Amino acid sequence: MSSKKSQGVEFSLSSAEQQAKMNEVRKLIGPALNKFPAMCSDASILRFLRARNWHTKRSAKMLKEALIWRLENKPNMIRWDDIAQQAEPGKVYKANYFDKYGRTVLVMKPGIPNPYSVEMQMRYLVYCMENSILDLKSGQEQMVWLIDFEGWNMSSISVKVTRETARILQDCYPERLGLAILYNPPKVFESFWILVKPFLEKRTYKKVKFVYPNDQKVMEDLFDMDKLESCFGGKCTQCFDYVTYSNRMREGDKMMTDFVISGAPLPSDQYLTTLDNGFELSEDGISSTDETTSNLESSDETEDLQMNYNDEIKVDPNASKQIKQSEIPSSILTKKLKEASKTEEGVERDVEMETASKRKGPNRNKREWILILLLPFFRKKGGIRIKSIKRKKFECTA
């Protein structure tokens, strides 16, 4: 198993080597290949492999968890009428143009207040992600996020929304983000980003670009300026119109419905029951188990303590009345998934983090305070690894 972790590791792998790794992931996934053809396609498996630096066991574990997430939350079942109210403020919407590489564009305006709960906001984000993926140009599998900071201030920060957005993007849609443009962010955000950047993987922060009004070459190279909104330096003066956008999304719903109906059969009740009884990946594929330690955890993963959280986003399983699918006892799935992640490493991590959190304020050093403030932004494999949390020694590696 290769231990390469560089950003360009895929360029050092031949087609045969990449195919061998895909085959190994398929062997670990087992029968699920036939039940989820889209999620287990060559392109999808390659995205999960890239997200885990070509480590096959970690990639298979990540893919397994994404499959469970899709079974529980049914993102492909969400329709416009289910989330229309969340779109009305114009805080997040899919643009009516692509970049010059055929990538779908999601516009985000964090400065606009959003009165809805985190769960409702995430449900709408998932809808936008699903819709954007289906709308990608041929041969393209990534999208662009355009983030407008007009009206943004420190009170606009929502730690939970940021954490949940990162979790969904990294865990459920790996390698779907091609570029994130932060347009004209205020100085206070730049300081915050400098603090966060050392804790992020190169693959993540290299996709983020800061662009300002006096430097439009980046935008001109990426977009048709006649179609780009004026808030991003373009020539289009049309603002977000909810009625027009609503009609466009309903048309997109028809395409999503046709895609689901024309695809492979949905998982059977018997298969879903197997998931309820326990879902473990092994050398033999998917099997039912009562063990709480997954055999996908490789030895090198238990060397360091890693930060993680197991928050689950609940999506109404009856979101769409057009397509019927067997309900999945989400409480059982969530319990099994958490049990599978509760390794000895997790127990040690919980104890050590609890010890650090109980330490009184005056006894904490500066770096421990930074860790506590930034903890919600990171997860087990997408952020930082903690080697030790001591009063006078704090080491972390990206």
C-alpha cells in the first residue's frame, strides 16, 4: 500500500495502478456495487480515492459511510417544493451560467441573514449540490463556489453551519469542489483565514482563491463577463429573482426525477434490513456484525489521536411524493455507524479531549485556546491530527 500523501500523487500513478486500487475498493465494498451503480462507478471511486490520498481501505470506509448517509437522508428525493422557502432570501443559489470549463456555479452570500435552522439550511444545500451535479457539462465532475462577502461581518459567522457544510462537502461529495472564490472579503476575514489555513490540507486550501475588485483577470479567465453578476465584477445587472429561479428549479426537478426513474432499481427492503442489522466492510465485502470495531481501520490510523464528530443531518424521508422508497430506521443506522467508529482510538481521544477541556482557563496555553475555538471546523480525516495535548506542549500535523 502506497504511503504517498502529496497533492499530486495521482499523477505518479499509472492507469494500471489506478485501476488496481479501484478494483481493491470494489472488493472491499462487495455487493453494494450492484445496488448503487452511480456511487460505485469508476469516476466516483476515483474521487473517494483522491480524497483519501489513494489509501484503499480509508477510501472504502469513506464510501461506505457516504452510502449509509444517502440511504438515511435520501438526498435524491428532495424536491423544490420541499425547500423553496429556504431559497427565498437568495443566500445560496445555482447560477444560470457555467464557468469556461463547464463547471456548475453555486453562488453564496453569507452576509444575508438566514432565519432557518441549521438542519433546514443543510437540506437546501444538499438539494443544490444534487441539482448542480446533474447539471454539469459532459466530461466535468466538479463545481465552482462563488462567495460574495458584501454585508458580511463577524456576527455572520455560524460555527455549526460552517462545520456542517464542511462535513457534507468533504464526506458526502468528495472532490466535487473544483474552486471556491472568496470575492472581496473584509480584512477581518483575512486574519481569520490566516489562522485557519495551517490546519487545512493542501488539497483543500489550494482550491480557495481570494479575489478583489481591482484584480478581475481571475474572473475574466473563468467566466463570461457578460453573464457574470455585477457583484462579482461582471456586466450582468440582474439580481436574484425568486420567481424566475423557482421556475428554473422546478424544471430541474423533472430532470432529477427522470434520472432516478431511469436508473438502477432502488435497494430492496431485504438489503436495507441487512444495513439495519449492521454494516461492515471487510475483505469479503459487506457483512452483518455485532463487533464495534471496523476492520477498515488500518494500523497507521491509530497512531495519532484524531478529531472527529458524528453529527447526523436528518432529512424527511417523505420529501418527495413523486417517488416512493422504503423507509430506513435512521436511529438504528446512526447507532450502528457510531458504534463502527467507536474504536479504542476514539475512546482515548474522548478521554484526552475531556481532560483538556476541564482544564481551567488560566492554565490553558494560547495554542490550546486556538484548538478549542477551531475544533468545530475540523473532522477526523479532513483536518488536523493531535499528537499530544499537554499543558506546555501542543503538536499538530496537517
